[in-house]
Amino acid sequence: MLKKYGIQVGQKLGIFLSIVVNFSNPGTIVLCGGLSHAAKYFSPRLKSEVNTRAFRSASKACKIIVSKYTHINLEL
């Protein structure tokens, strides 16, 4: 069941991130928080969607990584 939803999440998030990559051409996108827990289920599909939908030069220049930190405390 998680694999099924992971594919759907990866597809939708990949479509969104391909737009971000085409628009702003970031060097790195970091997935963090709750997303990092489930990344193994959606990450392959997400990267496939970005590589398929984004401009080739932009998608090759952008690294998509998963943070090992799920919670960052920013108390001042």
C-alpha cells in the first residue's frame, strides 16, 4: 500500500519540482521533515519525473537530496 501511494506522491511532487527546476534552476533541492521518512517510497519516481519533465540542462544541474534530519529546532 505504501508503495502504491509512494508512486503517486513521487509523480505529483516530481511534476511540481520539475516546474520549480525549470523556473528557478536551483543547484540543490533538499527534501526534509516528514518527507524524509517516506523518501524511499517516492524518491525514484520523483527523480524520474523531474528528469523527464524539466529541461535537460536544468535537471542535470540540480541535485535532489533527502535530509537525514527530520526536525530542526530553531530557537532564538
